Amino acid sequence: MKRIMSSKIGFFMIAVVAIWLKSYLIYLNEFDLDIQNSIQQFLLFFNPMSSALIFLGLGLFAKGRRAGWFVIGIHAAMSFLLYANVVFYRFNTDFITLPTLTQTSNFGSLGGSIASLVEWHDLFYGLDIVLLVALFLFIKPTWSTERLQKRQPMLVMMVGMLAFMVNLTMAEADRPQLLERTFDRNYIVKYLGAYNFTIYDALQNIKSSTQRVLADSNDITEVENYTKNKYAEPNEELFGVGEGKNVIKIHLESFQSFLIDYELHGEEVTPFLNSLVHDQSQNYTYFENFFHQTEQGKTADAEFILDNSLYGLPQGAAFVTKGNNTYQALPAIMKQQQNYTSGVFHGDNKSFWNRDEIYKAFAIDEFYEEAHYDMSEEQVIGYGLKDKPFFKESMPYLESMSQPFYAHMMTLTHHHPYLIDEEDATIAPAETGDGSVDRYFQTARYLDESLEQFFNDLKESGLYEDSIIMIYGDHYGISQNHNRAMEEILGEEITPFKNAQLQRVPFMIKIPGVEGQGTVQKYSGQIDVMPTLLHLLGIDAQDYIQFGTDMFSEDHQEVVPFRSGDFITPEYSKVSGTYYDNATGEEIEPTEEMEKMSENVAHELELSDKVVYGDLLRFYTPNEKWEPVDTSDYRYEVEED
């Protein structure tokens, strides 16, 4: 045994088996890959082997003892990548892509959230690295460099490639066009493994980065034809009713719609928001079936979608990877068409999600970030400034803005891991034993109280009555990794269908002088907000490249696509490739209409990606009055007292 372990191939095989078994155990215990048959189960076990043989096999090309250190180093790098996916998946229910890894400017603010996702048993995931190092140091293998052994690395690589080809062939048999239909990263990891997914993702990013170079003015024609064909005529009674009114858009961080009217310990969790939904005198219209459509960019995706009516990217965040693109965003349109000024209010670092750069491309005039606020220790928790001081300190800036204005208010406290100081908690936590879920209701209550305070201040300042008020949720707050606790909260099983239904987030709007419609049943998503607001202001959305439709229009299309390629309509839903009847929640066989709808959703996502990856809006002129945004006109600095 000692002789085997002290040989180059023996030590190498121990490293291969270690990373192979560790990967398989992590796949089973950390990821929800929806294994449906014996072929998928076998491939889940088999797929780490080819990656281990190929990547660790590279270390065998080194001479002498250096080969051992190379094998250990590659093993450690693969382990780090695997563990990074474990931590990322615990909150995002998704896998890390290269654009996500490049968002290093976010890591400082993410520190507390990442730390909350680390479990004590994670120490075992590094145990094999320690054992490999100990084995290498204490057994002290003497590896020969004979000519015969120089053939071994090539043989190992060939075996690894053969294993991969067998893997890919079996995967394609079970899932045809696996590498062509890649909206859902779960499929790639399930069939090919986390390591091969990383290689595939790298190739996809190289492909996408060339799209801008190869794009020309002809590429926008297909997109323009599609969006104009999808366009929904505005509601005649509402078109232009908000012209010249201030617009205040309030971003509810991590807020899911199940919180509306939810009671915990016999108390309403969000009594103020509930009153806006149900009190007709408040004149709000509440879209009950409104869904977030974000992907890896989460909050940044929500901002991107709402201000551009373009979908976020399948990997990473357009805010970071496409921050230098040409955009025809909502603030720019409002400025050029109706002389609006714009401002974003956010109690966090200005470079988080590259906001201080991409906001210039959106033509946002002012960016009120952490440098504008009192960020003393007692006012900050988690990601940044607490919501109550945030709203209070934002009021003077809001009042000083030239009217009409477009103000985007971004809350922070209700963010994973939902930390709250004892003096700020006015409702007891839930009692599921899952800390994130239990605290979720406390920070939701704090956010609700912050909103009530802000509305009172708006009314006192005289801004409330003359402003369009929009309130929306940006993305889910509780991921599928907390299903056990959520089943206790909701009193029902969280099936894939139920989880899709839980992706509802609030959207409510008040329009000065217009009677609210109460609760509206129409199905809609974040992609629909921009054309809706433009029509309320009297600006025809048809001139612009937008994939959403006016939610108040009789022609509004009630199909809500998700970045995964799934979608929801009032009658049926497609979730992870399976179709469900919304009324029963039961699986159904897809009709020709459903399959055609699925193809249309995939086509729409593809067209949106072409716009963003190819930076196609640089070739598009909406109308004669349009002037491309000059980013050099915008600087976000704090004025000295």
C-alpha cells in the first residue's frame, strides 16, 4: 500500500477518487438537481470522474515531486470552486458563473451575508486536501522520471476525454440539445458536473463577448419588428394622466407577496402595506399577480429590467458586465421628452453593482449614496443604512430636486440574512428554527414601519399628493433551500409549482387624480413596468425597444417569462420543463399552444440578449428628437459644506 501511494499514479488516483467522491456527496446533499431517472442518477455519480482525470492529470506533466504539488494545487482549486458553488447555491439556488465571479467590488458589502451561509460541517469539505498534503509530506514519495512514465499523463488525459464523451453522449440521449437549450444551469450541472459547467460557461462568455464586435445596424431590425408587433395600445382613459407629475419609485428589498396580509403570532406583519392594498380611499392599484424576473443579478437585475424593459442576462449582471453599453433608459426618455430630473437614493457604497457607472448611461442626474448619509455604527446594519434613517435623511434631498422628478428609493434592511437590532424589532420572530426565515418577518415589519414614516413625511412636505407613487418588490427573499421552514410558515408542501407561484412580488401604484382600481388580477412582470409608466406620462412606448407591455392596456399580454425559459400565464405554468394547471397545481401534458408559447418565450429572451450582448441600441434611433446619452455629462460627487 505504501508503495502504491508513493508512486506518481498511485498518489494521483487517490486525489482523483477524493475529489470524485466529495463532488458526488456535495451534489446529493447541497444541490437540488431534480434527479428524475436512473440515467440521471448514474450521470450525477459519473460526471466528476472525467473532470478529475483531465484537470488533475495536468499535474502529471510536471517532473519529479513538483507533480505532487501541482496535483494538490489543482485539487484545492477544484475544491474551492465546488465550495464557492455550495455557499452561492444556499441563497441563490443557482451556480456561480464567471461574470458573477468578476463582480469583486460587491464582496465587501456581501461579507455578512456570505458568512451567514457558512455551516460548521463545511470543514469536512476541506478534509481531503489536508489528508493529501499529509500523505505527500510524510510518505515522501520518490517519483521516477523514466521515459515510460512520461506516457502516463497522455494516457490519463485520453481516458478522461473518453469518459467525458461517454458522459455527454448519455446526457444528450436523455436531454436532447443539452448544450443548445441552457436557460437552466441545473441541467448542465446535473448532466455534466460543476467543473464542466464552469468550462462551458467560460466558452459561452467568450462567445457573448464577441457579439458586440460582430454586430452591425442590421441586427436591430428583427428586434424592432418583434417589439413593435408585441406593442399594446395604451388605455385611452389613462394615457397622459400623469404627465408632469413627480414619480417616486420605492424598491422593497427581498419582499415577496405572501407577506401581504400574512399574520404571525396573531399580528399583521405589514399593516401599512396592507392598508394601501385594501383601503380604497388610498387610491392604489395593486397587481396581485406580479412576478419578479431577475436572475443572478438579483437587485441589479430588477433595476435593469424596470428602467429598460430588457431582460437581465442569463449569467452575471448587465449592470457589471455591460455597464458601458448604450441604453435608452426610462430616466433618459423622461428627461428628453418631458424635462424630468432623476435621482437614485441608496444607503450603500456607490460602486456596488457598478451603479456609479451604469447610472450615467441611464442619464440619472443625481446618485445619493452612502457618502450623503450618516453612516455611523448605530444607523447601519447588514448591507448598509437602516431604512428609517435612510428615508428620513433622504427627504431634504428629495425636496431639493427640480420638479418634475423621477426618484428611485432603494431600501436595504430587509435583506438576507435579515439582521435587526433588538430596539428595532416590533414583532417576535417566527419559530421554525431557521434563523433567516424567522427574522424575515421582523425586518419586513421594520420596512413596513419605515414606509409609513416616509409617507407621512411626503405628505407633510406636500410632495405626496402631486406624485405618482410606485412600490415594487425586487426579488425573492426566501430561497428553496429554506423549504422546510417555509412549509411550516405556509402550512403546505412547497412543490416546484408552488415555489414558482411564490415568485410573486408586490407592485402597486397611485396616480394623482385617478381613482385606484383596488386589487387587479392581471398577470404581469417587471418587464412591463416601463411601458406602463411611459403611457401614464403620455409618452408612446412604441418608439422604443421594449419587451414588456402596458399593464393597464386591454392588449396587455399576460405571459410572464422567467430567465430560465419557464413562464406563467393565468391558466398554466411551465416550471423546469414541466407544465402545470394553475387551478389544481397538477402536472399536465403540454398542448400545441403551450409548446408554441414556450418557443416564443425562448425567442424573446434570445432577442433581448442580442440587444444587450451586441450593444444594439447604439444602432437604433427611437425618433427624430432622440439624442444619445453622453455619459461624460454625469458626475456623482458630494458637495462640500
